[in-house]
Amino acid sequence: MMMNSLGGDRQRGRRLCHSLLLGLLLLCAALATTASAAVNETQARALLQALDTRSFQAKGEAAQAIADSQATQKTRWLQALLDGRLGKERRGEQFYIVTDDSGREWPLIDAITFADAGSGSRRTVDIFKINNALRTQLQGMIASLSLAEGDERARLAAADRLIGEVSADNVESVRASREQEESQAVRARLGVALALYAAQQGDAGALDTLAGNLDTRVRNSLTTLAAGDGELAAQAQRVLDGIERKRAWYDRAQTLFFGLSAGSILVLAAIGLAITFGVMGVINMAHGELIMIGAYTTWLIQQALPGQPGLALLLAIPGGFLVAGAFGVLIERTVIRFLKGRPLETLLATFGLSLILQQLVRTLFSPLNRRVASPDWLQGAWQINDALSLTLNRLGVLGFCLLVFAALWALMRYTRLGLEVRAVTQNRAMARAMGVRAARVDMLTFGLGAGVAGLAGVALSQLTNVGPNLGQGYIVDSFLVVVFGGVGNLWGTLVAGMSLGVINQVLQPWVGAVLAKIIVLVGVILFIQKRPQGIFAPKGRVS
Amino acid sequence: MTTTALRKLIATSALATTLAGLSAPVLAADDGPIRVGILHSLSGTMAISESTLKDEMLTLIDQQNKAGGLLGRQLEPVVMDPASDWSLYAEQARTLLTGDKRVDVIFGNWTSASRKAVLPVVEELNGLLFYPVQYEGEESSENIFYTGAAPNQQAIPAVDYLMGQGVERWALLGTDYVYPRTTNKILEAYLKENGVADDDIMVNYTPFGFSDWQSIVSRVKDFGSQGKKTAVVSTINGDANVPFYNELANQGIKASDIPVVAFSVGEQELTGIDTAPLVGHLAAWNYFMSVDSDANYDFIDAWVAYTGNKDAVVNDPMEAHYIGFNMWLKAVEEAGTTDVDAVKDAIIGVTVPNLSGGAATMMPNHHITKPVMIGEIQDDGQFSVVWQTPTTVAGDAWSDYLPASKNLISDWRAPLRCGKLDVERMVCEDGAGTN
């Protein structure tokens, strides 16, 4: 300012400066007075004090009073109340906001001035409690406070909330906001809300707008309308039938997805077994524990990379494969190769191994389950429409399963190792005579099968508990899939796993989880009676 | 059993107590340590829940020894590991009650199956067992003290609370074994009594360790979107809860749409779950770690100091052992001996402070008085208590809502001493001398 003032006229410059300062001061004073007019400390204290009650209804009224007040801090108060971070000094009159409630000692700020207020704990700060009803109420208040800012998502949520809630009182304002609305999605939502209201008022024409709408509130309102009689009820029933037909298709699609995702887990768990069992004829009871090792590897990598669950999960894919594969090679070298051709003893030895591995994990880590975090991109669901949503973690596992299958198939089909493995499967003696080192093939095959089990463990860590007993739950299912699909056949395993998954999920809602499993088991036993080789018979001759 | 038989029974049991009273001073002459048996699994599937209870008992015994022991004698813990194997519980209970290190009291068990296995052993050998977990009721033993909740101290108040919140439709989900099945039977009878239609109740059971929740959760979602306010009552036990809650979160079921109230999910179980998407789902217990009382803060501080882990959590069954242990101490002091019969008589009516700022009293039916609390899950893995009974509730051994047991009561005081008394016919179906 000084520099820019004309020439060297310092007098004038100084005067200008003075007036500017004065203006600033005045402005500050004006701001201060408006702030104190908004809400002074006593009023703020009174607003917060009203929250200090045991009754949730009184608390709701107090929160509403805050939302209606002129307090500049109100959004932050309501947010802190919603987060369970607003509280009062237990033996005093101060109000605090907890800035971090993760430990046992909490850093605090003063709720009125937002100034730093040292630290406190549960012994010294009484946090204001909220319940579900109040939580919903608070979310509404905060949403309507931020609605003024005109965010499209907030408007969409508000419009969504109006479906079924339009009444004679607010119908005009809803119509008006629909006229003014620019966003197509919000307009459509408001249109549905208005049409539902019109239909409830007896306007049969409005029902056409609702045809094919999958919102459950629309369906529920139409069910009420259809229960009446007259032309309107018949019309409502027709629209309702259309909706139900559409929903039924989406329900079937959803069941199919559930089945495929359950099947993909079975396939992942079984495919490693299909390789070892098929090629070497080894009944590996420790297969489940190899899955568990893959899952624990994921957990370990996550521990090493805190705060990056996504990266850790991606690294766990090769990591789980290598660690479980190494265990597999070790088991093959130290136990299985000495028990060649003695299936019963192999079974017992590997069963013993499975117990040893379980106890090893219990001793090394703990008998408690370990929590493997899911990255953001595997949480929540892909909402296709109101009737169909696919959970992302299941979708991820399904995709992963298909990738693993494709990779394994390509390995068997196009590589030297694959050729040798197939040769040994079909005729061990002949393959050896042709110069294939069967012992080496055995070792690599077992390592490969174990590695794939490790991959299954990585995938399962996203769906279920990671604990010492993780593998036990899958070993029987895996054998079931392998036997059903045909021993040593990759395609058989895929088809068998997927179809058992779908059958199970179709049955589950009807008969319950336990009976569904029994029915599947009995079905497979009967099928094996009829067709001992499984769905796809092995092509080679047993040597 | 006729009334004459009943009278004869009362007479013999009165005689038995007198004899026991006479022999008591002889036993008290022993001045070795007083042995306390701890019968909790430290390995196998139940180790998750039970191993903490063993540690807690060791802490409590240690504290008591530092405070001068009991009757001028030291307490000595005898720790067993039944390895989550129900028959091993019975075997080890026998060892505790007959072996070289014969104990004066046992604190132990978690699942109902293991308690049912131990019951005949403690009755035969006249032992004392303190059982700290919420259970299905429909049982009363002269030798067992139930310091966990009976259904009327947990399930029924929780349903009442939800009815008060406007819930009209109920999905009862449980693990497939005796506790969930009995509890759900009681709840179904109770709901129907309160005018809930058959169509508005859905019941589903899943095996232990179940993880494929997608189609069941999706069915609950459908069940809950029929226009009536719906709630899930969960008696799902053990680690099946983690995938269950994850599936709820992934399918976008929020507590404001379909609240889930659980009877077997506490602070310990929540340590394995990201609770941010679960905020607002409920649990019913008689104690929460977040309860505001100085006794509770002291208890937590002692536990954190013992475990050396500042994130260590405490839960409801731990409070039950805390109460049970203190009740036993007080009863032994009152009786002046650790003799089982004397302690059994002395403990009825004993009142000790609980951790939520109130007091617990041992009732004549061997159950205790407890406050019932409903807590909502918070994003830090703790519960915030949103509702609480104004007074404590006495445990009811035999449910009033099941036709088979609604006339039954249990009263182990002399001269009645009957665990299964039909008050309508005044017939004792299970009392002293009968099993």
C-alpha cells in the first residue's frame, strides 16, 4: 500500500493507511457484534446444557433447538454429537469435543471456543449418548443444514427420502422444487414421489409412471392400494404384478450370483487338491492348512504394511502362493515321497501334519482369530438397481477364481511342466520311460497344488475369519468337489464347484443352511454311485 | 412324588444339613491353602472366549491373596484345560473334586453343552460350580450357581425395548445348538403372546463357524422391506458373527433400517470386526465395558495392568466371575468354613457390589439379580448404553413363557430344597436326593 501510494507523498499515504485500518477495525467490530448477536457464550452453554439429559426425546428436542439456533458452531456440534465426541466435564461445567477417541487418553478442545483444552478420559468426560432414532434425526438435521449448499448428492438423498412421504402439506413445494430442479436423477426421484402421492389420491393415470419401479416403498404402497376395490385397485394390481415379475427375474439373477460366488470359493479351495490328488493320487488332508497358511501370509503382509490394505492384498497374491508352495514342497520332500503308493498311510500322515500345522499357528500367533482388513475397493456393493446389488468382495473373489483357473489351465496346456504333469497323470511308467523325471514332477506338482491352496487362502481372508481352524471347514468340501468333478480334471473341478455352489444357494433359503448341505452331500453320493468317475471322466489310464 | 414323600424328603434334607453343620468344624481345622478350580478351555474353538476368564480368575485370586487371603489361609488356583471337548470337562471336574489337589470351588464352563456334561459330576461329588455365561435357563442344580443371565435377564427385556421402538417384524437368527433353540422358542412364545403374527416371525439356524451369509442376509433384507419395521434377534455364537456383520455392512443394511440385537456379541467379539459400518446395531447384556462407575474403571485399570495391553477389553462373563468370586468369598467368611453344604446355605441372600454401580444378590434359585442393559455399537468397538432397567432383575430358572415350565420354580433354601417345584400341584420334581 505504502509503496503504491503516489510519489513520495508520505503524508497522504499515511492518512490512507489510517483510514484503511480504521475501516478494518470497524469491520471487525461489526463482525464481532453480529457473532455475539448470533449466540453468546451463555446462550451456547444453555444450548449444550440441554443435551445433558438421560431422555433421548429431550435430547432430540435439544438437538433440534441447536439446529434452529443462530449458533455458528452448530454444524460442528451436531456432527460431534453424531460421532459420539461431544461431552461435558464430569464434575464441572465445561463442554468438550474429543478430537481423537482411539486411545484411553483423549485430546480435547473446548466445544464453544474450539480452543485446545488438554486431555481427558472416560473418567473425566461424560460423552452425550445417542441412540438409533436420534442418530437418524441428527443425520437429517445435518443433511438439511448442508442442503443449502446445494450439493447434488444431498438433494438426491432428500428427494429419495420424500418417496412415500409426500402429503397435502408439502405437495406444492415438492412440485415447485421439481420444476426448478436441474438434475435429471433428482427430477425422476421427485416424479416418482409425486406419482405415488397422486395414485394414493385416486389418480389411476399416475400409476403408469410407477410401472416397473423397483423401489420397495413403491411396492408396499401399491400393495395397500391393490387391497382395495374398484378400477384403481385393479390397475394397481396390474402394475404391481409387472413389478413383481421384474423383481423375480432380478431375484433369480441374484441367487445365481450368490451361487457362483459360493462356487468360486469351492473351486479355489479344491483346484489345488484336484492337481495333487489327480496327478499323484495323494489324499492330502493337510490341504486345508495350506489354505490357512495363505490366509496368514496375507495377514502378515498387512501387518508389515500398515494403512495399505490394498497394496498388501496385491502383494499377498504372489506371497501366499510362494509361502504355501514352499510348505508344499517341504511336505512332499520330507513325508509324502516316502509313502508312495500307500494311500492309507499318506492319509494318516497328512492328517497328523494338519494337526501339527494348526498347533504351530496357535503357538506362533495365538488361538484368536486375526483380522485381515479389506481395501476400500472390496467393501460395499455394486448397486445395479433397487432390486439387485452385487457385493464387491464376492465379485472380487469370483473374478480372482476365474483368473487363477485360466492361469492354471494355460500352465497345464502350454508349458513344458504342464506337458510332463499330464504325461505322468496318464501313465507314470511310460512317462518315466520317455525320460520324464517323475520325482521332480511330483515335487513341483505338489508345490503348485499347495501354492494354489495358498491363493485360496488369500481370497478367503477377505470373506471369513482367519484363524487356526480356517482350513478344517474347507477340506471336506474340497474333496467333494474333486470327486464330483472327476479326479484330476480342471474343467470338472470348475463345473462341479460352480454347480454345487449354485445348488447350495438355491436350496439354502428353502431348507436352511444345514439341510441344504446334507441334501447336496446325499446328491453327490447318489451321483457317484451312478457315475464313479465324476462329471468328467479322466482321460488317461490308471497305471 | 406324593406330598408324604416330599415331607420325608424335607425331613431327611434337614437332617443332612444338621449333620453337615456338625462335621464342618472338623474340616475347617485344615490349614493348608484353599484351592480354587478353574475349568476353562485354553485350547480348541472355545479358547477365544474362555482363556480370558482363566486369566481373570488368576488376577482375582492374586488380588485376594495380597489382601490377606481367606479365613487366614491363602488361595491356590488349580488350572485345567478341557480343550473345548465337552466330555473332557466332566472328566476334569471329577479330577478337581476327587484328585490329590481337591478343590473347594470350581469356576468354569462356557457353552451349555459343557455345563450339561459337568452337572451330574458336581451333583454326584457335591461340588460347587460358578457358571458365568448367559444361558437358556430351564435348569436348576443344587451345586451350580448361575452368575450369567437367564433369558428373562437378557432376551425378553431386549425384545421389549425393540417393541418400544416400534418393531413389528422379527427375524430370529441363531447357531444350531441348545442355547439359541431354547431362547428362540421362549421368544417366539413371548412374541405371539404380545400379538405378533406367525408371518411376522422368521426363524433360521446355521451351523457353528458358518461364513456364507449372503443368501440369508439377502432374505432378511427382503423380509424387512415389506413396510413394517423389522429387527433381527441374533443368537449367533462364536466367530460366525464376523462374516455375518461383514455381510450386513456389505449389503448396506444399516441399524436405522433393520437393527440387529445380539445376545452373544460383546466387546471381545467386536475386536475382530471393523465396527464403523455397524454403528447403532445393538447388544443386550448385564454389563458393558463402557458402563460409568468407579468400580468399573478400577476393574478395567487392573485388567489393563495385568495383561500389559492398553487395548485389552473386558466383557459381561468377566463381570459375572467377578461377582461370583466375591459372593463365594463372602459366603465362606459368613460360614467360617469352605465346606460345600455350609457355603451353599450361606451364599443365598449374599449381596456384593457389581461393576455398574449397583449390587447383585444371590437368589434362592441360585441365580443372581442383574440390571439389563441395551447397548449400541460405536465406531471404536465399544457399546454405548441406550437403555437400562430401572432396577435389577432376578434371574428366572424356569421360563414363564413356555407351557412346560411356566408353573415351575426353584428354591434351594431349607426346608424346601427343590430345584423343580410345580407350584400348582405342589410337587417337587427334582430336589435333594433325586437327580
